Amino acid sequence: MVATPTPLKTEPAYTKRATNNERLSPDNHRLFQFLQRVRKRARRWILLEAFSSIGFSIAAWFWLTLLLDWLIEPPPEVRILAAGTLCASVAFVLVNKLFLRLRTPLHDEQLALLIERTHPELQDSLSTAIELRLNNTGELNGTGELTREIDPTLLSRTTSIAAASIRKIKMGRLFRRTQLLRKAGLSSFSIGTMIAVLILLPNVRETWAQRMLMFSNTPWPRQVTLTVANFPNGVRRVARGADTEILVTAQSTAKLPKFVELQHLGTNGWTTHRMGTRGSAEEKSQLFTHVIKNPKENLTINIRGGDGRIRDLRLEVVEPPSLKKLVLTITPPLYIGGEPRPLPATRLVEVPAGSTLSITAEASKPLSKATIRSLPVKQQINKNTTGNANSAAEQEFIVAQIETKHSEITSKNQQNSLSKPPESLSGTLGPILDDSILEIQFTDTTEITSQKPIRFQVIARPDQPPKVEVTPESISSFITATSSIPITGKIEDDYGLAEAAVSLRRIATTDQAEAIANTTQTVSMSLPTQSSTVLNLTKEPSVRIHAHSLPAKVGDKLELVVSAKDYCGLASGPKTTVTDPWRLQVVSPEVLLAMLEAREIILRRRFESLIADFQQKRDRVASDTTAEEQDREVITSRLAEATSKANGETTEIAGSFRGISKELFNNRLLTPQLEARLLNQIVTPLETIIEGPLEQLRLAAYDAEKTVDAKQLIRMADTCLDQMRAVLDKMIELETYNEVIDSLRNLIEQQQSIRGETSKQQKQRARDVLKGL
């Protein structure tokens, strides 16, 4: 049944007018009693329905909060909101389902229409009787006209019919009792179960009352107990980007949960992970673990397993301490110049061996602990390879440990809580003799350690021995006893030369007696180093050591060495470098001249072969120019190749003849005649050819922008050949002259040999005569 919400008069009009105008007839009295009975039943219906709704709402709220609170144990704010929701729903039912409906008047006309709607067989007799009774008043209507009185007989008859039809009305059709009984039964059942739980389960009653009515945080008793590690007061701070392992221990009075779930809330919402087990279950206990990869933001963590719950854990992500500034100062050894100087902070820091390194590391935030360790490179490699070093072995890797300057903060003798935490630490490492790895570790005031140690490698650059790059200039392995050996090249050291020397010594010969006397004979010559790092031994003027200073004689074998020593002040002492010995043999001037003359012949034959090859290439190019179909670029390239070859070999031949001249000079055998023959008649003409005709021909052949006629190139080649043949002819003349000189030398040697043999025979005859006497 639903009453209309339209407010009319506060008192039924039919009853009021009947009471004021006349005494009620029996039929009217019956209608009045019936309507009053319907009105009272409707109000009882409203009361019963409202209280049923309220009871059901309270019971449903109880069961819902009991279930959800046991499952998720929400915070007090959520429970207060749930209590507010209950109060709001009860208030809504009381206002809308009870008070407003009770205040709404149930008029006779409305009741009559409601009854006729559920009982069509009345044929509007009830509503007609009530309406006619209301209109038979003789008063003005709403338009200002006087209402017309109805015939009493007709009104009485209509009322009698309506009163007689009351017997046909069934209250069950007017009020749906089944629906009301269902609501009331459901509400009674819900309230009954709620009361039963509260009476029969005192632990549940007390816990629920404390949590839902007193809004306390008393946990629900459970079979599974979860314990999380490293969350003091429910908060754990970790470094940003560092993988974080969550360890949960599950204990149960019954059966352990098969799995434990971890949920964390971030900006992307809730994320659920199933935690893995670690080890086997022992005595109703099991360890579960999960690693949160690279956390970038603060997380709220909930953990559940079985009926156990851990809620509102806080994982706070903070920036780890990092290296803000690193200052390196090196103090080299005294022999280098031990003045402190700064070094750039790089991954690889190279310092001279024996240096002292001062380190100042500044962190990005206040520190509670910081260390710097020096790990030997070789041991560190072995440690990373094996991966099973214990703490004792790890101590062996510590070469130096540096503590912060603000050590008074953690001093056992005094507690100064007002001191500002340090942000930097300093220390000194040295003397550095081996390569090492410096490792810096920071821990801030919240016990957050830098994610990875700051590492850089210190390379101890050893003091290198002097570098000697010298050689005897224009001298062969055969020298004369009066030779002067020039030394050219460069001697350098990384930090300065202390001394350098050139030594010439005589080595043992086949004659043992003479070898014993000659083995230790040595002559040395010191070089002016002037404590510089580089000593240049130039050709002009060159440093020379003289063979006659031993003195040397024909047949001696000599060794020439150059040595250098630096100023190294380390424990190993100064570094010395000695070159490999150059083996020299002393020969007579005639033998050396013969060797050089043989070398001249070889050079002349090489030059003769060069001319022949160049002539052959020229003739081939000349024959190709007669054929019109030949490409000029091919012809030019052939001639250019031959010219380049001739130019290079001619340069080498000229240099070799100049070398012969220098070797004669160094052995004190260069006469004005020899110098004029070698330099003026051979070397200078060859150099003129190289710089003149040959160079012009080469440039003309390789000039791509300017096209030169092939015939002109051939004429230029002929010019080169003519001049080269002129020099060759001079070589042949000189060779003939040398042959004559060599023949005279042989005659002299034969004459001396004959004289010696004659003298021996005469002496032998004199001995024979003496024996005969």
C-alpha cells in the first residue's frame, strides 16, 4: 500500500461535516467506522515496514562490516565512514519511510478510490456516496457559486448501497500481507543472527565493538601470523633505484598458507605479486620473499597469506648519498719535484710511482658513516673471479682506510648531539708503488648506503729507464786504428738524465796472452746531460769517440756501447739503459779502401743497370707513340712510373756515394783527390740530375691538368739519359783509375813478398854454412 504524498486537510472532510451538520445515520456510521479501520491499519503497516527496514539495514551493516573488517582490516577513517553510512541510512528510513508518511493525511476520498481500485465490483458506489455527501453542503464552491443540495432520498439510497458493499471488501486484497511479512521475517532473522553472534561469540563481539564502535586498531585474532623484517614502525627507507627484498615469516597454529601475496600501491594503482618461498617449512613456520625491482616512488604495501594480514607498510624511496665533489692532490717524489699539485678526478688516475695521493670526497647529503678503501688490482680481480671471499680475506684487500674528520660525533668518550653531521671525508694514500682501486662508500643519517661504491683506479706509472736511440753515423763494422766514430741520435728520460756516456773497449782475441791484457781496456766519454730530459746528438757538430784513445791496432775487435742513467730516487735505485754493443774490427787502411772500392763497383753496376732499364722503358714508350690507336694516358703513366723509379734509385745511389765519402773521412782516409772524385764528379752531378731533368720529367708526366705531348716527354727523357750516361762514364774512368792503383798495389805487395822470401832464403843458407863448419 502506498499513500499519496499530497497534503490535504488535516481532518477527514466527510467525518467533520457529518459531525457538524447532522447526526450520522446507521449507513454513514458504518462507512465512517470502516474508513477509520482502514486508516489505522495503514498507519500500522507504515510503522511495521519502517522498523523492518531499519532492522534489516542494521543487521546487513553488521554482517558487512564484520566480513570486510575481518578480511581487510581497514583504517579507522574507513570504519568511521561506514558508521556514518549506517546513521545516514537509518535517518533516511526514519524520515522518508516513517515520519513523512505518517504526517501525510489519508482522506476519505483517497481511501475510497484505493478500495475501489482493489475491488472493482463496488462499481464506484463507495466513492460516489462519499463525494455526494461532501457536496451536499449548500456552500459556495470554488467558482463563487452556491452548491446545489442533493435530494436526500437519492443520497440515502446511495449511502445504503455503499454500506452494504463493505461486506464484500477483503483486507488481504487491500494490504499485501505477504510482502510485509517477508520484510518483517527477513529483518527479524537478520537481527536474530546478529544477536546470536554477539551473544555466543564474545571475542568477536568485543573485537567488533572495539573496532567498529570505538574505532580502535585492535587486530582480529587469526590462525596465521605474518611478520615482516626490516620495517621498524611499519616504515622502511630504501635507496632510489636499488632492488629491495621483502622478507615475510608466516606462522600458523593450524595449516600454513600455500602462498603469500604482496600488494603495493603507487601512482599506477595496486599491483599484486605472489611471493616465493625460501627454504623449507619448519615447525609451523615458512619464510617468503619478494624483490621489488628498481623502486622509483614511495609505496604502500599490504601482505596477506591465509587469514593473516599486514597492512599499511610504508616503503619510502629516498635519494642515496652520491659523490658531489672529489678533489685529488698528488705529491710526487722529491727527485721529480715534490710540490703538491691537483689532479683531475677521472676513472683512471695515473700518478708517478712513489707519489702520495691526498683524497677529499664530498657527499651530496649529511653522512653518518663513510669509508675509502684501496684494493690492489690483482687481488680484486681474483676476488671477483672466485666470488667466495670471506671477511678475513676482504680485510687483506684494505690497503688504506680513511675516516671522516668529524669523528667526534660517534666518539665513545663524548656524545655531542648538536654537532652537524659531516658531508665530506679526507685521507692520504701513499707512497703508491702498485696499481690499486679506490672505493668510496657513503652512508647517510637515515642509514641509506650509496647504491654502488664510487670506484676509480689509481695507476702507478713506474719510472721508465732512459730511452737511448743512437747509432754510429757513417761508419761500418770495419774501421782503421785512427778512426773517429761519430754518434748521432737522441737520449731521453721521463724525469731527467743524470749522466750519459759512450764507451769503446777492446774484446778478447785468439791470442790468449794478449786477450788477458786487452780484455779490460776501455775508454769512455761522458756526454753533457745538463739534467735535461732530452739529449739530442746532432750530426753537426757530432759527438765522436776516437779509436786511437785505446789505442787500437790492426786486428783488434772493439765494442761500442752508449749508456744513460736517470735520477730515480725510489728504493729500486736509478735506472740505467745500455745499448746493444756495436761490433767493430780494426783493419789496415788498404783493406778498408779495397772494401770501399768494391762497394763503388757495386753502385756503378747498379747505376748502369738503372740506366739500361730506363732506356728500355723510354724505347717502349717511343714505339707506342707511333701507333695512333694507343691511349696517351697509358703512355704517360708508363713513362711516369719509369721516371719515379729512376729518381728514387738515383737518390739512393747518390746517398751511398756520399756515405762512402763520410766513411773515408771518419777513418781519416779522405784525401782531397778522393773527395773531389766522389763528391764533385759523382755525388754533385747525380743530385743535379735528380733536382733538374728527372724532377721536371716526373712533374710533367704526373701533371693531370696540363697535357704534354708524348714526344716532348721522350725528349726530356733523352736529356736525363744523356746526363746520367755522362756520370756513368766518369764512374768507369774512376774505376779504371782504381784498377790501375789496385794493380800497382798488388805489384808492391808482390815485390815486398819476393824481398821477404829472398831474405829468408839468404838467412837459411847462412845457417846451413854455419852448421857445415
